[in-house]
Amino acid sequence: MHPKRSEKGQALILIVFGIVGMLGLAGLALDAGNAFADRRQAQNAVDSAALSAAIAQSRSQNFRDAARNLIEKNGYLLDGNSTIEVNQPPADGPYSCQNKPQTCRSYIQVKLTSHIKTMFAPIVGVASLTNQVSAVAQTNASVREPFYNGSAVVALNKTNCKSVEFSGNNHTTIEGSGIYVNSSCNNQTANSPQKAFYSGGSSDVSVPWIKVVGGAYYAPGTLDLETPIATGALSLPDIRDSYSLPAPECGQNGQIDPEHPNIALPGNYADFPPNGVDTMAKGVFCLGNLKPNGDLYGENILIVLSGGVQLKGNYSVVLKGRTQGDYAGLLMYMPPSHQQPITINGNSDSEFSGLILAPGSHITINGTGKVGHFKSQIIADTVTFTGNSDMVIDYDRDSNYQPYTHARVELVR
């Protein structure tokens, strides 16, 4: 009988030790799970803190305080159990000055160290576990630069076929830059004209380059390019997301110069020009419609449009944009909320200088037939070049309006 009692006692001891061991393993697994959950929470916290710090820096605010506040809002009290380190430029890693000496100061690094008290691991001598996480955000300050890297002609519509269209019997030359077509239209049939870029009729185009998000249709020999046409280009961001758009003010209602009845003074006009006016004094004109019925001259002017434009080819129209101030290089501006058509029929006596910016509008241009009489950048929803007169667009980066970009922040690591 004694041997049997001895075996039962030994089994009971083994069972107790087994239960303790399983409880210990379960406890360690629970502690490890808590540490893993904390690591995910800590990483989310430093990601948010790095972005918040970058935004604060772009606004000339205290970026270190912004990072600390975000960390604390995510549940990490900086009381010894958690510590934060905010470095600008980053102290180490691929965005440090050692690795990016030219641009390192545009990056902000946030490091978080959190200590998690264990519940069961102290049995094996582990009183706490430690997580160390980090994130890096970049801030790009607002700068002045040409719209869309200075493309001479930009069509912003995302889906329309023939967003940029060349038709008629003319020859169009674009100098100084190229054409960017943002539409994804691309009928897969090889000879289908239903593409984002279209060149048809008897027209031909000379331009350094053409980039198209979708497809391109053109007859052989009608394009003279320095580099082959590039389809499948990247889509352009919304103009309102990337740039600070103009916000000119016209002030009082427009008037006729009392000493010169043919000269209109700056201001607001429902329809322009008034009878007998053939000259625009320098300044800002806010117009409901621009439809001259005779010759028209304006220099050092800015035309802000809420309605359409109809410039007829049988009149001499010479319009030159602002040459100084915040809107230097801007000739015409129709805000994105207005989508009235703009039609410019030129002739050999017509001349246009400065940016024509109408992000929501369709612009139709009939050539002036003379070199050097269209010194502009053209940005619209869609653009059509038509007519029988040759056309030359001479784009000069420095003579066209350059807006401020929005300050941009992004998480890079």
C-alpha cells in the first residue's frame, strides 16, 4: 500500500508544478501582448506627433510643444514611464544631416520610449518591458513658383476626351515649355480620336514636349517634338490643394475717365467695355463679361472674370498683364467656381501678355498669325486651338504670374 501512496503524492506535485508553469507562460504571453499593443499605440502617437510638429513649424509655431501635446493626448504622460525626444533636424537615420546635408533641416524626428509594467514577468525577474518607436515628417515651406512646373498649356479636366484639341488649318508653335493634359480619356482602339489629346484636321503642332495622363490621337507628321509624346503621365493635383489662388479686389464701381471719355478706370463692370471705350487704365478690372465691339488696349492690367470672354478677330485687341506687385504676370483670372467660356480670336494686330488662368473654363484660341504676340501661360479646364491663322505661344517663366504654393507636410518614415 505504501508504494501506491508515494506515486500519488509525486503525481500531485508534478500537476501543481505544471499548473504553475502554464500560468507563468500564460502570464508572460499576456505581458507580451500588452507590450505589442502598446507598441502599436506608441507608433500611432509618434506618427501623429511628427505631423503635428511639421504643421506647427510651417506656421512658425513651437513644433516641440505641438509634438509633446499630441503624445500626451494619446495617453503617454511624460513622467518617467514615457519619454519623448523631438529633433530638428533628425539626430540619426536616413534623414539626418549626415545622410541629407542639403535638406535635413526640413525634417522633424520624434522618438518615444515607453516602459510597460509587467504583471507576471516579475516572477522571472522582468519588472517592465520597453518600447522605442520613432517617426519623421517633412515640412516644405510656402514658396512662389509657376503653376505646374511652368507648363505652357495645362488642361486640368480629369476625364474629358479632347481636353486639348488642335483643329483647323493652322500651324501652332509653343516655345519655352510644353503641354500637360490631365485627362485620363483613352479609347483603346488605336485609331479612335477619343483620347485626352487630339490633333486633327490640317493643323500641326511644334512644341518641346507633350505629357498626357490618358491617350493621344494625332495624324502622322503633325507633331514636331523634341522628345516623344509621353502618355500615362501622373495626374495633377487639384489646383486649390496645391496653390494659393489669387484674390484681387476691385473696390468701387468702374468709371470713365472724366477727361478722357475713351478710357475706363479700374473697378467693377457688369459688361465691358462701355460704349466709346477703347483703352483700359492700369489697374484691376472685375468684369461680368468682356465682349469688345471695337479695338481695345490695356497695359499693366488684371482682368478678373465672373462671366465669359468673346474677343473678335476683326478688331485689334492688345492686353498686357500686371508688371508689378503681388499679381505681376497675371492677365486674366476666372476663379474655379466660374465656368464661363473664354474665346480669343486674334489677328496680326492683337497681342496678349501674361497668365490666363481659368481652371473651370473652356478656352478657345484662334491664332494671331504673328510671332511674339502671345506671351502667356494658359491654364484651363479644357483648351481648343482652332482657325486658319498660325499661332505662336512664347512662354517665359519670369514674365508669368507665380503663385505661392501651400506649405506641405508629409510623413516620410
